[in-house]
Amino acid sequence: MNIKKGDLLGINEGEWMHTLVVAEIIREDRFLYCWSIQKKKFKFVVYDPEYHFVICPGFNTNIEADLDFYSDYKGLYDALDRLFGFEDDSTDEIVDITDDKDPKNDLPTK
């Protein structure tokens, strides 16, 4: 997966497509935190290459997630790794982030 923060993703959900903007890559190749354009809220996404695809790279690189609790949930991500059969090879440090919305486009930004 070559998905990066700020990319616009599509999710093929059968009869319609859902669009998301990647706010954080929690664990590369598996867990993303994204802004749902249709629902106007953040959601946790387990990446599945069969259903997820990049529509526009770098769509909004200034997007910031509304979370500041990544480090508190490392155990949850480890458990999800085991549940989905991923090896725990992630050494990415998780950082605190803040919420700040841009009223021009209704996407959270710095």
C-alpha cells in the first residue's frame, strides 16, 4: 500500500462509493484513521486492498486527526494485529495530534 496522509481514498461498498481523507496512518499497510467526507466525522479503517483505493494522492496534506490518544491504544492495535493475522513489525512512534477544522472545506486541518 502506498497510501499517505492526505490522500483521498475510495471504498467500494457495492452499489455506492464512500470517500475518505487519510488523517493518520496508524500502522502502515493495515490501520488508518480517516475523515469521512459523506458522514463528516473521523473513522478507524482496517485497510483492505480489495475494497480501498486511492482516488487522489495528496488531496489534503494539511489534515489533522481529532485524536490525542494513540499511545493509550497501542495494546488495542496490537490485539487487532493478532486478530487480522498481521505480524507486529511496526516500530512507528505514535504522536499526539490536535483538532482544528477549516471552515472553507469542512476538513480538519492544522
